[in-house]
Amino acid sequence: MTDFAALLAPDRGEAAVPLRAVSEAGLAAFRARLGPAAQAAVDGAGFRGRADQALVLPEGEGWFAAVGTGPADAPPGRWTLAAAAAALPEGRYRFEGPLAPAALHGWLMAQHRFARYRRTAAEKGPRCLLVADPAAIPVALAEAEAAALVRDLVDTPAEDLGPADLEAAVRALADRAGARVEAHAGEALLERNLPAIHAVGRASPRRPRLVSLAWGAPAHPLVALVGKGITFDTGGLNLKPGNAMALMKKDMGGAAHALALARLVIARGLPVRLLLLIAAADNAVSGDALRPGDVIATRKGLSVEVSNTDAEGRLVLADALALAGEQSPALILDFATLTGAARVALGPELPALFANDEALAADFLAAAADTGDPLWRLPLWAPYREMLRSTVADLSNSPEGPFAGAIAGALFLEQFLPDGVPWAHLDLYAWNGTARPGRPKGGAAMGLFAAFALLERRFGRA
């Protein structure tokens, strides 16, 4: 992973190249203060102070970098410094003016590369930002490492990231944190009463599994994090077309988010008792594949008619959520690339939030707004439970019609929760389809910082 620690340092007054914020509104005044050569550079480069713009300009015998901040004068946001970090040469830099801690994230992530499969020339050296508040540095590093974990896991092809590899990622975190891990794979899932996970993954030679990590002091409130870990989704016998299957290495994006949030909670030492549950499987096609019309058992005791084998993520989550609920947690959060319907409704950048508790929903949305990590709430509209009726089982896993698919998926999951436990479900894309500074095309963390802020506010800081 990127050596993020080399990219930030406490500011002790050493020599550094200045970074200066320039808004679109303040461009004329900024330009008027420049010499003729710098003015010509501004005009020639088309620099307008827009967000995601950065420009090197001469000043006396040296130089500085202008950083665009957008329409109005405002402190830099999460991604303001990303363009500068990507464009500037190796060296030390100092931002002139107020700098919100969140702005450090863009500086760090712009220098992160997923290079596992590349044989290219070495990247340019680190661009180190001098930070006036040293206490902000470990926070920024922990956030960057969590976001990079999501990116790297999602970007890894399914050939190299199967259920066993997800388990290895959980064990790597446990080894660092002194946490406890258990895993049950293959036929052991049936022995442990996790039949839905087994049913989804039984067609693959890579054994499905439920991986759990436990961390924290017994006296602290229990928080359960649950992640959908479908390491590749063919759609099963309801086979996806090729264009819909192309990105299905990212169908474990929910597991990546749950694992990254666990890493962030541990790194920041939140006073919670953490239970991480990853339901990992390949949704493959073979003679043993789950068939449309099959009725399967679940840990909760509810039978499910499989009306669509491409609605498999909710099946593995059903067992994991039931297991989480048995522990009487103070809160359950699950993360899943669950439905295309959520993307149709909200687009690729805005995760759908569902919650069974009004206070939890309000707190989550407030955390999202405060961290600049957006979410949008969709309703658990109870009348739509009719969509999940089956004539032969307790539930169907997928409605017959095309409507309200994201809501139907969330309502299905809700059936596997105990009464009275606050629960939130994030239906997210985990993918950035358009490259921007600090956010290359590929795996992307979404809702991660909103979720951490929620936990920090509800349960306290270290």
C-alpha cells in the first residue's frame, strides 16, 4: 500500500513551496497581483480557479502553485488539493490560509496508485504537505488507508480475489489489531446453520464462507458491521449479459467497505466492541448451481423461494444479518452493492440509505452532510412487502415486476433482523466511472466517512 506517512509532516517552519487558494470569484483580483509572465501563464493555461485545477506560477526567483477552489471563496474541501498533489513535482509544500483536516484526504489519495499488475517506470517522488496541526495527521492517514483498502480490494480481479482472499484480508487486519477471527467454509456452513450462504456459493470450486472478526473491550457497546462479499457475480443461472458482468469483480464492494470501516474504527480506537461479518461467495454456474424456483433455508428459519438467482447478495446477507442480530448489538450497519435499481434511482455517486430507526437515519444523514460523504435516504415502504410474497415459501427473493427494486431488496433484508435493534443498510456502487483528481476510474469508497462519523458521534471518541 502507498506510504501515506511520507506525504504529510508537521510544519516546523522549513522551506516549502507555497500553495495558494484561488476561487473563480477571486480570479480577477488574484491575476492583478501577478507579474506579466505569471499573468500570461494563467491565461495560456485556461486557469479559472475552478475546483480540480492547479497551476505552477513564477514568483521572483522561485515559484508557487495556485489551487482552484470553485465558485466562491471558501476553505478547501475534501478534494480541493487533489489536483495539486497529482500535478506537482516531488518536494515539500505549505498551504497558505485555513486548511480543514478533511482537505488532507485529497492530497493523500491523489498520490495513491493501484499498481499490482503494472510494470511501468517509477512514479515521481512524494509530494509532502506540511501541516500546522500535527494532531490532524494520524486522522488523515487512517482515513486514507481505509479508503485505499476499499479501492485496492475492489480493483483486484476476481482471479486473485475469491472468498479465501477476502478471508485473508480480514485476518491481516486481525493480526495488526490483535482481534479474533473465525471462518466457516464449504460444508461447515451447513453445520453452523448458515444455509443461504452455502446455497449461493456451492456451485463454485472456491468455497463460500462466513468470516467474523471480533475486537474491543467487553464493557463497550456492540456494533455489528456486515458486508456482502460476492467476489464475482455471473448472475447464476439467470445469467447476466456480458456488458452487465464486466464489472462484477466489484460485487464484493460491500465487504470491502465493512472491512475498511472496521480498520478505521480500530485505528482510531473508538470505544466500541466490534463484530465484523463478511459473507463471501462466488455466484457461479455449474451443475450444482442454485436454480430459479428452488426453495432454500436460512439461519432465521424463514424459507426463501429463489425467483431470481441474480438476487443472490440479499441471500448471503440474510444469514449474516440473522447471526449479527443474535448478539444483541446496539447497532447493525450493512454495506452492499445490492441493486442496480438504486443506481437507476440515484446514479453512481449517491448511495441509498435505508434505516429502520428515525433517529439513526437523521444522525446518518447529518454525518454524511458534515463529512461531505453524501447519502440519500429511500423508504422502507411497508406496503411493498407484498412484492416479496411467495406461494410456496415464506418469502421470494425478488419481486416479479421492475418497480422499487432497491426498496424491495432492503425490505427483504429487514425480515432477518431482530425487533428493536437499530439497523442501517447502504446500497452503494463502490465504483468511480469517471476519473477526477484523487479519484481515478475504479474502486471507490462511498459512505465510509459518513459511517465512521456516525459511530464516533453515537459512541464517543477514543
